[in-house]
Amino acid sequence: MKVALFQVKSYEGVEEKIREGIEAMGGISQFAKKGDKVLLKPNLLGFYRPERGITTHPSIVKAVARIVRECGATPIIADSPGMGISYTQCSLKKLYEVCGITMIEEAVLNYDTRTSKLGHFEIIRPVIDCNLIINIPKLKTHALTVLTGAVKNLYGLIPGLSKLSYHLTHRDTESFSRLLFELLEVIEKPQLAIVDGIIGMDGDGPMDGNLRNVGVIIISDTPILADLIALKIVGIPCSLLPGHKKRQDLLKSAELFGDPLSRLILKEPFILPKSIPSCEWLSFLKPLLTATPVIRKDCNGCGTCVNVCLQGAIRLEQGRASIEDRLCIRCYCCQESCPNQAIALKRSILYRFILRITKTRYYRIFEKIYHLTRFPINPFWGKVEDFKGRLWERLRCLRR
């Protein structure tokens, strides 16, 4: 398993570094040959221009398409946008235009809206027809999964509104993480991950966060490994991502190429989303521990959030959206899909209380309690110990 890391300050000249990284993986001929169909999977969340920092920058997609074309393979750009946008030819055409993808002459743009079954997943057709998937995610935080990386980017292979049903059955971070790794295992295609981390996003991603100049390109032949390295760079604890936490031993066997990892780690780590990872055995406290989506004053009543909420927790009242908190399951699909970024995440009272504690002398008391307490080794106390570790990791993050 290999990872190539490069410090890249701007999107100009990024192709040279991508070529160097792919060569470190063994060259493009290791992954694709003449006549192959290669699926390029950028993160095209919605109708956002590249300068917004929400979608994968077209210059990276263009560079990858050119490299694939040179080996005699056919690069095909395909994605299904986020919730609230139907998977139709009309939507795809607008998506490609706004995201700057139509300018990429080296690749074929997918307009085939047929789908196929892969395991229990409904998948867009290009996944079935291709020989290789080049996964090109945008480095961002995410309100539910904490990080939008190479593993999360594969969720875009599920067409349009079909994504919503999975949010109803996988409501918390741990459950949704298991779903993403199931999807990764079902897609039995060779994969190459190229992470666009030149301009990233922290805070309330994947749409309503803060742009960060991370200045990095990550290339790996293993999507999970690309994410683990990204977590190191942006300073997000691996323990907050259940699926990645179980696989962090992959870092021990990774071969690193390019610039030293230590030089790329941010001095100021990513600000985390306001939502807190849930704990199944304390699920009854979830409303007190998680952030709540709230409607801002600049809501124009477009109704996108109403359409994506299968719980029926949102309705339009006097030309503005209104959320019924009792029905909300905290999946944050509404916040992710709002085209006007008019839905914010509000921290709970308990969350704000914990945040205040971390700024006072009481933090040192909690630190001593954490290091002194030890529990018997059995399944029940193992869960307690795990929760204690997660809570402590969260307190450390909040103290930054």
C-alpha cells in the first residue's frame, strides 16, 4: 500500500505533481490499459462553482483525464449529486456546467442515468461498465461522518434521491460508517484515490464550513489509507470515525513518497462540525448531545429541504422552512442539500456546557480523573471505557 504526498499551494501546475504521484504508485499502466474504461469520480455535491471550495476542482479532474487518455484508456466523468437533486440528464448537464467540468475535453461526460444492483445497493451504471475507478474527493469536514474523503466520496455512486432511504436506516455516525465500508467492499473494482486538499473546508462542512488553505495533494492505491493520512494532516482524531479507527493499523505498513508528512501537518487543526459522534448505548441522550439544524433568516422557501426530509420533519410556513425538532433524526441531509446555505447547526445546551468547561480550570480535574480511572475487563465496562476515551478525545478537540 502506497501513498504519495505533495505540498501544492495553488491549482496551477498541479498536473506535474499528480503525474509524479501516479508514477510512485507504479505508473498509470499499473491500473489501466489501452481500451479500458476509467471512471473518474469527483465530488460534485451540487450546483456550486469551483471557487466556492465545495466541489472537486476541475483542474485536478482535467489533469487525471489527460493522464488516463495518454495510456489509451477512456476517462469517463460520472457522479450523482447530493440529496435534493434528481439523477436526470438535465440535472447532470447543469451540474457539469456550473462545476466547470464541461471544459474538460479529454474526458467523456456521463449522461447515462440507468442504474444497476450491486449487493443491496443501487448504483449508477458507469460503475458496472468501468475497469478502474479513480476516486477524486474534496478534503472537507462533514456533519454526520466527520470527514468527507475517499471512502465517503463513493456514496455519490448511489443515484440521486436513493441516498435518502439509507439515512433513515443508518441514523448515526457509527451505523452510517458501516454502510460506507459495506459499499467500499461491494465495489470490487481497482481503485486509485487522488484527494483534492489544496483548498479544503472545516467547520460545518460539507457546504457551510470555512475554506482552509491546506495545500496538499494525496494520492494512494488504497482509499482508506488516503483518508487516514488526510486525518493526520488536518488534525482530526481517527477515533471520531468508527470505520477508520478499526483500520488505522494500515498506517504501519504504508509506503510514503513525496514530501514528508510532518511538513504537511497543519499548525491549526481543522475545526470540527458542531455535531457530536453518537454513542449507541447512550442513544436516548442523542437530542441533548447533538447539534440541531435551524433555519436562518435568509431562507427563501425553495422547498429543497422539504423534499429531502423523508421523516417529514420540515414544512413550509409563510414562505420559509420550519423544522419540527421532535421528528428530526439529525442526519443533516437538509443542511447538506440547501442551495442557499440557509440551514445552520446549533449546538445543544449540554454541548455548550462541555465547551465552557474545557476553557476553565475544571478541565485539569477531568484530565486527572481520565488518567486515574480504570475499569474491569468485560464487555460492559469495555463500552464504558470506549465512551470515556471518545469523550476525552472530544474534550481535547474542543479545547483547541
